[in-house]
Amino acid sequence: MTVVGIVAEYNPLHNGHLYHINMARQLANADYVVCVMSGNFVQRGEAAITNKWFRSRMALAAGIDLVIELPTVYAVQSAEQFAFGAIKLLDSIGIVDYLCFGSESGDISALTSAADVLYDEPYALQQAIKQHLANGLSYPHAVSEALSSYAHLSIKLTPNNTLAIEYLKALKELGSSIKPITIQRLHSSYNSAVLEGEISSATSIRRAIFENGPEYDGIRDAIPDFAYSILSDAFAKGYGPVSLDSIGLIILYALRNMPKQFLKDVLDISEGLEHRIKKAAILAGDLQTLINSIKTKRYTQTRIQRAIIHAMLGMSNNVMDELTSNGGPQYIRVLGFSEKGKQLLPYISSKSSLPLLSKAADYRSILSPPGRKLFEIEIKATDLYSLAYMKPALRRAGNEFVNDIYHIW
């Protein structure tokens, strides 16, 4: 039995993702594909366009055999923590042989060399990075230049290359036996905001939907028919399209009433950023104005959005410190499986170093105290996300306990 792992958001699933899934299975000669997928909030500090259960359906329809949730505490993080959380889950289930990820580089040897250097963090490299930062370069560019000058590695820290390196660092940190494979990313860039035909970025697809309405069929060339059908079903039922702006006024109100001392202890808030947030929250009339008032070259929109979500969910530095001291994610949460994927569950139950959480209501009896805290943040995340649904009846609290594991036969 050969199993390949994938880390994804599927926000929404598009043709590039389908290519990745098919190539992962082919390159690993895999019998099963397991995906660790972000929940209702994603890495760039945004709300997913529809919820994790509909996106899990897309993944299963695309050929994924088992979907595991990446907890929000790790999903809404910098590349390093995002990657560590995902790789920890894949490593912990004890059945994954390969990890397959996309990169702009497409060169696993060069990416591994860069990961090894950055993992060891030699003093000379640290000094080179500091010097490039002092010269006005952004952090990714500073690291790229330092890698070139110190280790003679020509690697640009583009979004997918950065994640690739962090996956490789996490594998090394965990002493994992999982073997990495990379696929060179096709055509449009990760952040491209313009639809580019059959292979378009998720960013451009979401923008097209928000600009043209949920029934916009101009995205049909960019996503598989089954994904379009599932997305349309979600929107028709009132489960989207969702964005952070959908709960913008709720966020403004909450930030206005949060004490500065509370904000100071929140993840991604440091160096007095809490003062900028409080001042902007008092004056801003919408979320984008708030973000524009806070962001600088140092505090990017992505970092601010992540900090806002952390604040809304009470994600403090202490929460992350406790999780880190306990080894990271504390459970395996199954979102969905295929008929074939169901065969993996007994293997995971016997081999996993983490408890398998198949039913949300069981979390109190199954999980350790740190695991319960982690899952209670997930409950709050879903409650917050649910307030963005189009139909008022769907905005109830407790949706984390309403949705069963999705299976496809």
C-alpha cells in the first residue's frame, strides 16, 4: 500500500489542483491520496469562499481518498507554522509514504539544499539576511539574496517555493520518513488576480465571483465541472460566497471593544501594532479601510488579516507556546473520505500517534486538555464564519457539530 500526501486549501478547487492530484498519484505510484486541508479560514488571513465541508466534497470528487482538517490555529499562520502543522498531521497518521507539493522551482534538489541551510541557520546567513533587510529588501527577497551569496543557491522565495522549503524543513525537524516530490507550478502565479483560461489562480477565480456574482459562469473554463457544480450548490443553499468583508462590521465592533493589553498578546501582533489596530478600528467604517489604515511595508495586508482572525478567536502567544511544547497539532480530524479512503481509517487508528476525531461531539472525551483547547478554537472559528452565510437561518452557533463527515461512494 502506497500513500501520497497533499496539503491544500481548495479555495476553490480548480484545474491546477486537479492536475496536482493526478500527478501526485502518478509520480508516487500511489494507491491512496490523503489531503490535509485548511478549514473555514485560510493561510492569507481570509475566509474561505465556502465552508470546509463543501470544499471537502470538491476534494473527494477530484480523486482525494481522505480529507483531514488543518486546525485554524495552524491554517491561519505564516508559511513556517502552516507547513509544520500540515506535515505533523501527515507524519502522525503513520501511513504516508510521499509528500507531493507544487513549486515555482520544480527542482527538489535545489529546494532541499535551501531548506537544509535555512533549517541550520548559520550565523553568516543570519547576518547576510539582516544586511539585505537593512538595505530595504523585503524579507523573501532578503533571504533569496542571502541564499545566493552565502550558499550559492539561486532560489527565489516565491509563495509556493517558500511553502515547499517550509515543508522540507518540517520533514527534517520531525525526522519524518516521508519522501518529498515537487511538481512545477503551471502558468498563472499564486497571486494572479486575472483569469487566464484553463489554468487560473484561486485568487482570480474568487475575484471573478465577487465582482460578477455567485452565478457567474465565466469561471467555468478554470475549474472542473464537478467543482463548479458543488460550488453552485453551496451558493444556491446560502453557504457563500463568503469573504472576510462579509463579517467586517462584526470585526470592527469586536476590535473597538478589545483591550489593548489583550491585543498585545495576540499572535502576529507585536512592536506596538495593537495601537495602530485600536486607532484604525475607532475611525474606520469598513474592514478594508481598517486594513489600509494599519498596513505598512512591514505590516502587510496578509499579516494584518491573520492578526485580526487571531484576535477574534482569542489565539494568543500562550496558545501557540502550549501547542509547540506539546508537539503541535493534537488530533486527526477527518472531514471526508471516499469508499476507497474508508479502508485507510483502521490503519490510521492503529498507527497514528494522535487520536482520531471522527465525531465532533466526542472531542471532550477523546482529546487531551491541549487538544480540547485547540478544538474549541475550531468551534469558535466556525461560529464566526457562519455569521457570513447568506441565509440567516444558517448563521446559528454550533455548526461544527451539525455537519457529519462527508463520504462519497
